[in-house]
Amino acid sequence: MSIGKLYIIPNVVSENQVDTIPLQVLTAIKTTSLFLVENIRTARRYISSLNLGVTIEDLEFFLLDKKTPDEEISRLMQPLLAGENVGILSESGCPGIADPGAKAVEWAHKKGVRVIPLVGPSSLLLALMGSGFNGQKFCFHGYLPIDKKPLEAEIRRLTTESNRFNQTQIFIETPYRNNQLLKTILSVCDNSTQLCVARDLTGEQEFIETHSIGHWKSQEIDLHKVPTVFLIYAGS
């Protein structure tokens, strides 16, 4: 019996922007009936919004998030060994990139399952592309500390490493804390350090601008509850 394929399926990164999803992804979804998803409700809504002519009630959705234990991942992946294609779908962007999915892909590789990552929007890469910063050396740090002193220390560390290694530093925050994070960045970094703010990528409120910290201090921008990627560059 042949083994099924594991599709890594991108989602939109801004609400209702289904035109950012390539044909290859649509074709893969149409040939897949079992999905491991970060959020079942939003996954069903996303596939429905693509208007592929599939009946949502005929599809199977199972939860795969950061809390899913390894033994549960093994159970969820068994249909692959029986020849059924499986899709991994995160709530936003690309699975396995700052989102769940890596452990399932690791399992697939160990079992000889073909893994097929599909092209689609990634807010991190879009932000890097639009920043003008070093795309040869960059590092994504996920979420920075919440408490003020550890956050300030981490921003200083990232700035120092950016200068030392000529490296772009990329990070995100829970949207309702974006404005507080921006305020801390501006208070900690030297005026000459470069900061890119990439808000609502591909969406109606899209905003991508790169300026020195000194310049940002004279600007007013509201990032509250809008997905945003921050990039710092202190290299040469």
C-alpha cells in the first residue's frame, strides 16, 4: 500500500485576503480530506472562504497545537501510513514557522512520508523582504519577555548582536501589547539603530516603514490589536 503525502498548507496572514493563496495550495486542499489544524473553527472558515466546491462536512479536522503531546501526534498521523493525504494548517501564515506543525513533520520524516511544503504568505518573510535589512543573516526570536526589565535587557542584547554579527533581528508580540513594545524599543535603542515596523501585511491596514529610532520618536502610529512584525538592524 502506498503512503500518503503530508501537505504543509499556508493560511492567510490578514483576514479575507484569500487572493494571496496560490493555485497549488488550492489544488492540494481539494485533494485532501483530513486536516490537522491549530484552530478547528477558523480552519473550517478558511477552507469555506476559498470556494473550492468541497463540502466542509465531508472533511475531518483534528486539533494540532503547541500542547499536543507526542503520542497524540503519532495517532493523528496514522492515516498517512494507510495511504491518505493529510494537511497541516495553522491559524495564520505557514505551519512550522512560529506556529505548530514541526513535530508532525519530524514524525513524517522518520516514517518515510513525503513532506510537501506549499508556497504561501509568511508575515516574517514578507516583513524581512520589505524592511531593506540584511536578508543574508537574520534571526527570528518569537515573543520577547513581557516584564519591563527582562524586555529591556533582551532588546539591548538583540541590538548588540545585530551590530556584532551584522544580523537582522525579527520578533513579534501579542497584538494588544504592540504599542507598549514599540514604546520600549524606542526608549532602549540608540537613535541610530534602524527599526522596521510591518503591520497587517497583505491587509487593508498594511504599513511597512523603516526608519532610525530617532525618526520613529517623532512619529505617531497605532499598532493596537493589529498583527505586527518588528525588525531591528544595527549592523553596517
